[in-house]
Amino acid sequence: MAAIDILEVSKIYAGGVEAVKSVSIDIADGEFIVLVGPSGCGKSTLLRMVAGLEEISKGTVTIGGRRINDVEPADRDIAMVFQNYALYPHMTVYDNLAYGLKNRGTPKAEIDARVAEAARMLEIEPYLTRKPRALSGGQRQRVAMGRAIVRKPAAFLFDEPLSNLDAKLRVSMRGEIKQLQKRLGTTSLYVTHDQLEAMTLADRLVVLNGGRIEQIGRPLEVYHTPASTFVASFIGSPAMNLVQVTREGTRLHFGGQVLETGRLPPLPAELTLGIRAEDLRLAQPGDPSLRLKVEYIEELGAQRLVHGTVDGKTLTAALSPEIDIADTIALTVAPSRLHFFDTSTGKRITQPLDPAAGRRESATLPEPVLV
Ligand SMILES: Nc1ncnc2c1ncn2[C@@H]1O[C@H](COP(=O)(O)OP(=O)(O)O)[C@@H](O)[C@H]1O
Ligand SMILES: [Mg+2]
């Protein structure tokens, strides 16, 4: 096991495409880091540079304090798990698991012991004599994991390992990977475009956008205090509502409707307001509120997503399915739950409130008032 230090690493492909732009991530020993972002943002490129499958154009990567820029992939003491499993089709599961160890000249008894241990952990003991084609997708994924585990590497690198599985299997494999990583305590760098996978697996997640880091933080920290509109709309489902508003004193103008917040930090006159769908609540009679013209409703079972407009501005509210929805509904939100972004840069303006502070604030700040 080892810490991984990625320091100002860039990748410039032949032809001049700068896929990764001066990325720095300090990964602690045993930490589970998830790289998340849309397709093409440079996740695989960064992972492959750590693995040694791509040359590092600029910057330094150290694993366990050793600079590995020029170290051969096989000598980096890492194990990689890919989306397509990359199992040898003509070999049995046992041989797939044993292959890397055999190549390294590990004694037979040691190989047997490690394969048996990994197979037990992953519950694939009954399949050791089968070929990969005789396995389900989930079982193949387990074998791919097993091949990484038997190596007892300093770090695991995962590139979208669950993308080929159906939704239900993905959720259960996600849980297995998390538990396994906790048990083994192996430093892990995991790539996914799936924000839910990132939220549930990561000790800390790294949100990438166009080759640059938008934010690094613990999942809830990123969820509650997104550093930019990009992060706000990428992390969390449904995406955070982002509305252009004008500020006048402590009032926020949504076109014709006005939200009286009671108190605001220093803000420009024009800004982007962020509100999570789950922070909007149905106002009780007499409560201050915004009027939402309902356009359509999505029933999710546990929640009901109500999509509509406030003075032409699109807004989604996640409400309880028990509530009856009229054509126009009155919504309210605690001022402590409002997020403010600079409209031109997309960056967060105020220092965010942590969830505990948010609860304290909402107890002391007045509810918004519609004027
Ligand atoms: N071998 C390559 N040569 C040139 N450009 C590449 C190569 N591989 C990836 N890219 C480009 O680098 C960017 C990042 O790609 P990638 O790291 O695969 O993204 P992700 O894994 O986040 O989807 C993309 O614009 C992609 O087209
Ligand atoms: Mg990729």
C-alpha cells in the first residue's frame, strides 16, 4: 500500500490535444479517490499516465514516494481493472487469476494460496475451472477484480469497471468494491462518468472538466458546496436548478416574482442562483413563496419531480408523492439553502455553509418572503 502524489501533471497528445491540464491530487495511503466527469474530460488519460500506459507530458507522479514517470508499467506495483475485463478467453478462471503471478516467478504454493484467498473473498470458488465465456458479466467482473487482488499491489486503478453491467448488478458490484477496498485498505483511483457511483464510492472525489480539476472534496462537501455551476449541475440528481436573477438589497428578482431573503452576503447585481430540487418545499397557506407553473411531473416512487417555470425560468422541485399538485403551486426554500454563482465565471461566490451550519442558519434566518 502506498500514497500516490500527482503533481502538476499534463498530457499533450500528438497533434496538440491537451487532454489533462496541470492536475495535482495528493492521494493518502489507503484512500479511495474517484475521478468523475463527462466523457472526454481526461479521466482515462490521467489514470493511464499513473498506470504507465501513456507517457506523462509534464509533471510528476510518485507512488509510495518513488517517482514513477520513467518506470515500466510492470514495475509500478499497481493493478488495473478495466471496463472490458480484459480476461484471457482461452484460460480458465484459475489461470487468469494466476497468470500475472506466474509471469513474476511466484512459487506455485504461493500462487495457489493467493488465488484461493481471492476466490473466497469474491465468492468465485465454484468457477475456477471454467473459461470466461461460461461466466455472467458480474462473475467476469469479479474475476477481473480477483486478478488485481492476487497481485497485492500498492494501488488499484479502475477505469469504469462497472459500465458493462446492467443497472441492478452495477449497484451490487459497487457495494462489493467498496467493502473489498475497505477490507484490503488498498489505495484506489477509480474513474467513472456516473456521479452516483462517484458519490457512493469515494472517500474524496475529483470533478474534472475539460482536463482541469473543478473541485476536490468529500462527496457531501462537494454536494453541499459545489465550487462552480459545472459541479452543481454534474453532482446530484436531478441537477441543481440554476437561475439567472437580479439582486436588489436582500431581494432576488426572478423576472416578475421577487424572493425576499431577509439577509444576503455581498453579491453582484446580476448572478446565478442555485437551488437543489430537494430544498424546495411546498409552502403552507400564508407561507412566503414562489409560484411555480407546473409543466410536467415525473413519478419516481419515493419522490415526485415537479417540473415547471417561475416567470419563464425553469425550475424542478422534488416533492413527496403524497402531495396533490395543482396547475400552479407555491414553493418555499430556506435562505441558507441558496447557492450563489458568478454568472460570467460560473464560480461559487459565497463561502458555502456546511450542512450543520445550514440547519442552524435556517433556524435563525427568516423564511423568504414574496413581495
Ligand atoms: N491517443 C489519443 N490521441 C489523441 N487524443 C486523444 C487520445 N486519447 C484520448 N484523446 C483525447 O483526449 C481527451 C480525453 O480523453 P479521455 O481521457 O479518454 O477522456 P474520458 O476518459 O474522460 O472520457 C479527449 O478529447 C480525447 O479525444
Ligand atoms: Mg474514459
